Amino acid sequence: MDRRIEKRTWTARRISIAVLVLGLAAGAALLLSYLSTPRMQVERDKLIVSTVRRGAFQAGEPPVLLLDRGAFFRTTGGHWVWLVDEAGETAVRRQVRLGRQSPGFHEVLAGLEAGDQVITSTYDHLEGAQELVLTH
């Protein structure tokens, strides 16, 4: 009973088929993730969008990052905001840390940079979305 067992080797053809199958599986996973993300279409004209900027919180203080006050704070408690992408087409949730408040501004301690655009209007009608698609 001397039976010879052949050891399978990885040929170029076998490797290319494995890479193709893994690539298709990864693509399918990305597509499924994209399709399962709750999106909401929102008219940009109905939102208030503010730009994070550097400025003195109080006269005589060094510059800090400032974000205009808005109704968003009532919903999020200042823990997250809707950050608009550079093209102005989508907005995603961004964790932030806000500091002092004045009648016009929030001090931004973490999570945003100067020039970032943030939706500061109310978030009441945006519940459940993970991404906003901004329409014109």
C-alpha cells in the first residue's frame, strides 16, 4: 500500500484566482457596507453651515478655534457635529470636544481644525442618519 500523496503547489494561475476571489469578496463587503449606511438627503439651503476659525475668545487672549453657536448643541450636547466635506456634497458625524461658550461662539478643544465646515442648525430632523447627502 504504497500510495503516493502529491503535495499541491501554488502555481501562478492558482495565486491569480485566489487574488481575484479575495478582491471580489472585499469589493462585495465594501459595497454592502456602503449600501447599509443610513443616508439622508438634505437641502443645503435649509441648513446653517459655519466655518471653524481662529480668533480670540475674549479680548487679550491668545487665538483659539471658534465655532459659531447653533441649535446643534441642544441635540448633541457638544459631543459631535455634522462635518461637511471639502466638496460640500456630504456631511459625516465627527466627535468633538467643546470648551467655553459665549453668546456667539463655542471654543473648540478637539476634533476640528480651522477651515472645517460644520452644520450648526438644528439636528432634530437628522436623527438616525450616519451620512448626509447635501442637495442644492
